[in-house]
Amino acid sequence: MAPSLALLLFTFLGFISLGLPDAITGVVWPSASLEFGVPLGNLGFILVSFTSGYLAASFSIVSLIRRLGVGGLLTVSCTVVVASLAGFGFAPSFGWYVASAFFAGLGAGAIDTGLNAFASRHFSAKHMSWLHACWAVGATTGAAIAAFVLAEGFSWRWTYAVIAAALIPITMTFTLVRRIWEETSEEMRSTQTPSAPLTQALKHPVVWLQAFIFFVYVGAESTIGQWSYTLLTKYRDVAETSAGWSVTLYWTSLTLGRFLLGSIADRISPRLLLTTAISTSFVGGLLFVLSPSPTLAACGLVVLGLSLAPIYPGMMSQTPARLAHLSEAAIGFQIAIGLLGQVFVPSLGGILIESVGLGALNLLPAFLLAVLWVAFIVLFWSPWTRLSKRVAITEAPASF
């Protein structure tokens, strides 16, 4: 059964709400760290705290959905996110700021894992691409709000107040329509196939390779989003306003790319699309890293956003086709490993700043994209992954 228009729209709204707070930390952090009197590299503490909350929610997602349902889970999770934004905005110290990140992770982890698990069963590749484009809509809007607040001379704290105010009516909407996800699950239950446990999925080598790709990809996307503003302002002496809008362009191109590529996702070879995307993203990474001018650096961010756009939803939507009844466990594992990349890779950037300098951080995006390119070649083009098709433990061997 195809999902209803109402179900699609409300699920898209859920991912917009997930993305709204995600991109603002990288923009406001230089100002916040200055006010708190802590080094820029302390961003890693915030990311670790956020991830701890995220993983706590992810590991409890089955019991949470069983108790609350997807709609109830969205209502509760958005409420927790709004409370965490208030904690960020009123934080009297760095420790309070870090604690708020934990609760932000709790809310975000429940929304992300719950909606991805639901959508992987009920949505097509096109809809999955648009779903993650909606996350980028939220992230782009959040980055633009943060850039505007700082450009107008307001305190960074007002960014959190504006985002919280936007999430309150979204939370109320989820409260009113929370039954729509449960009704859809009941209607489609007969079409679902039993899923294998994670222990069985972890026996498949492709599950581990895909998890590695998610680790590097999410780490690269997050590193570019979180540190590009700092690199532009502190390493290249770009004006704060210009740097803020350059970061916004990155999120905007990521958003547009997912909407545009989503419209052709069902009509083009995933292997060709994803290999082309990672190749052009490496070119964009080199342009950003090596460009001597702010304008070309901004162009590099645009190329990066457009190129990275199809990778996450493309890999996610192809997992059921590649791994059959292992897909649900594999998707949960990929999301968790990707989150670790979102934390540890940008945290590595903070370590590089403190131990080597901003120049080392400037090279990190291109290095990550090179590693990702190699992993994609192994997954899509190497004899090893073709051999793994023959030894796959799925009931229906995947098509590579």
C-alpha cells in the first residue's frame, strides 16, 4: 500500500523538526565558547553529550514505540527538544550547556530512529530522499536563523529561543494527529516480512561495510557543517556574515539536491548515482580546502552540498533491496554507527585544532571524502562484494 498524502506530510514535518536544531551549534559555538571562556575544541564535549542521549533513545526505541506509538513518541520527543533548547538559551555555564545537549540528543534520537524505522518499511526510495531533504530543510532554516541573529548583533542565545518558538506549534500538531502512524501500521501490517535480529545481521560482511560508510559519511557531513564557519572566520579571516551565509548555502544545496535527486531516484541506477555523487563531492571538498578566495570556498560548499545530498537516503533506501530481511536490523545499526561518526569525527577536528592547529582541520574534509570514495568503490564495484552476494545469509540474495 502506498502511504497517504497526510502521512507523508506529517512524517516530512517530523524530519523538519529534527533538522531545525542540528545546524545551529556550529554557527553559534564560536560566540558561545567565547562567552563561556572555553576553547573552541570543547565542541567535542557537547557532541559526546548529545550522542549519549541519542544512543540512549535509540537503544530504547522498540519499547518506546510499543508504549507510545510513533505519534506519541514524536510528541514527547519534540517536547524534550524544546526543553533542551531552553536549557541552551539560558545556560549560565558551559557545564549547563553540555547537559542540555544530552536532552537534545534524547529527543533527536527518538525522532530519527523512530521515523527511519517506520519509513524504511512504508516509503519508496523517492519518498525516503524527500524525507531526508526535509531534515535538510530544517537544518538550512536553523543555520539561516543563527546567521541572521548573529549578523543583526543579537546574542547567540536568541537563536535557541527562535527555534524553540518554531517547534512549539509543531509539537502541538503531532499531539493532534498522533494516531495517523498507528493506523497506517495496522493497515500495512499484513505486508511486512519478519525481520532478523541484529546478531544475525552482524554476520553479514556488507552490513559492516555499509556501517563504515555511514560512519565516514555522517562524520564528513557533520564536520563540514560544524567546522566550516570556524575555518572561514578563524583560518581565512572571512567576515562573520559572509561565513554564516556560506554555511547556509551548504545546507541549502544539500536540501535542494535531495529534493531534485529524489524525483529521479527510482529511474536511475543507485550504483551510478552514488558513485558519481561521491566523486563530485571529493572535487567540492578539494575546492573548499584549497581555494584562496572566500567566493570559491563558498562554491566548494555548494558543490559539497549537492554531491552529498543523495548519499544518506540512497544508501538507506537500498539497504532493504541489498539485505532483504536483515534490513531493519541493519538500518538501526547504520544509524547508530553514523551517529558515532557525527560525534567522533568532528571531535577529532577539535583535537586537531588544539594539538596541530586550524591548518590540519582545514585538510580533514578532503581526507574524509577520499576515504569515503574508496569505501564506495569497494561496495559497488569490487569482486569482494560480488562474492559476498553468494555467501549472503539473507533469504533473498541482494542485487549489487
